[in-house]
Amino acid sequence: MGRDSDKVVTDMEKIGFLFAGQGSQYVGMGKDLYDTFPESKAVFDEAHKALGFDLKKLCFEGPLERLKPTNISQPAIVTVTIAAFEAFKASHHVKPAFAAGLSLGEYTALIAMGSLTFGHGIRLVRKRGEIMEESARKFPGKMAAVIDLGFEEAREICRTTGAEIANLNAPGQIIISGPVEAVDRAKSVCLEAGAKRTIDLDVTGGFHSLLMFEASGQLKKILDETFMNVPRVPIICNYTAEPVIRTKAIKQNLVYQIYSGVRWEESMRFMLKQGVNKFFEFGPGKVLKGLMRRIEPKAQVVVIEKKEDVVNLEVKNAS
């Protein structure tokens, strides 16, 4: 069957590409892609060459504690996500209207949409992870999800406890961040105020808070020296929840992003308002699909994470 007949969407559909964020890592991720698709194997091999160590061994064999540090988990998630994306792209000709990634995933989106080469992008992500890990040691913090509490209530609680709003992910799901003691205080007050529950995130610092402000200066110096192409489609930036293609603006938003809130719900609503009616989520986990269920239950999200996700699409299209 030729490539044209493998097309998975019609001309009437507007597509959004979504890319997974940090915290979605697990032992074994990407192995079936590596074993099945030459395009995925090439991504892992290039990551090994660019980083100077065998990232696939950590992804495939763990242990999980070795995958958890930010300077490892970030390049690992980006590599697995691009491996899934390349396997998908080899069989399916789909041009999205927009692309977006949750926090770390914004870098993956830039790689996938041609703004960064994979080699340059993975080294940039590794350096970003090192900077964030260093700041996390210097300024200890944590992050927690707050379930089923209104934004205004959560914002006021953060104001009085010293925590910060880190992510506005979806209705009923807000992520708070900041110093450990402040986040723990905020969690208690949120529960007293009627939150259904709070969940500590499996990350090593208080990301997307002012604890990362010093790190943003270091990241800016690196981004200033990083060459970027104009992305093939507009990227919805976490910081503004608006599309951008100018590389200067992309870099500035990435600097702001590291210590500012991620406006994911607004980003998704922007795409929905532009007529996007189908999304492909690339990378480990199904977090973004779960968030979309809260944002717009009628939206279709197809997860591309494992071998069967790519193969099943091919089988369905061939039928």
C-alpha cells in the first residue's frame, strides 16, 4: 500500500499535535518502538551519540530512580517522544494546524516541527535539565496537583501560603509549586477549602515557580547561542497560550516558561476555537488525553506511544 493511502485524516479535519511533559517516564518506555521501527532506532542511536551515554539502556532497563533526576528524565522523555513521532511520520502524512507540548514537551514540539534539529534539541534539553536540577538542589521545592478546587480559591491560598500556581492544566486540575514547606501548607489549606485531594508530583524540584528564576538567566545564555529555524506550523507557547513562529519570541517564551505558570487549558481551548477537532498525543503516558477529557470531552485524542499504537492505525487505515 502506498503512502497516500495511509493518510489517517481527511482534508476536512484540523489536527493538533501534542507532546508529553516531564513526570511521564517509566522503565521500559520506547523499547518496542526501538525493536520495531528503524526510524525509532535511529532516534535512540542519535541520542546516544549526542549525549555521550547509552540513554536507551536507562529507558529500557531503569531502574526508575536513575530515570527520575531531571537531567536524565527530560532527555529520556524527549527521545522516546520523538521516537514515537518518527515511527508515526514514516507511515502517515499528517500536517497539523498547530503543535503544543506540556512544559518540557514544548521543546519536543520544536524538534518535531523542525525548529530544532534532534541533536541540538536533545543537548539543549539535557542542559536545561542540569540547570533545573542544580537550582532544585540550591532552592529545594516540590510540586503538587490540586484536584477539584476553583482557580480563584487556589490562587488566594497560594498567595497566603507562599506557594505558586505552576500549571493550569484543566478544569479541576491545578498544579502548585514552590518551597517544600509552602506547598505542604497550601495542600492542607486546599483540602480544608474543599479540594477533593492533593497529589505530590514525581519531580525533583519546585519547577515553574520563582525558585527557577536564577535558572532562567542561565537558560537564556544558552538559548541566545542556539540556532532555531521557523517551525513548520505555529507552536502554542505555554507562557502565552498563543501561537508563535518567530524564533526570537520562541526563545523568550522558553526563558519565561521555566519559572512561570503553564497555561495548558487555555492553549487547548485556543486550538479548539480555531476548529481543531482531532489531536495526536506523542510520548509516554496518556496524561494529555486525560486532561483533554476534562477540557472538552468531545475532542478526539489518539495516543501514539507504543508499537501497537502505530500498527493499529495502519491496520485500521488498510481496512
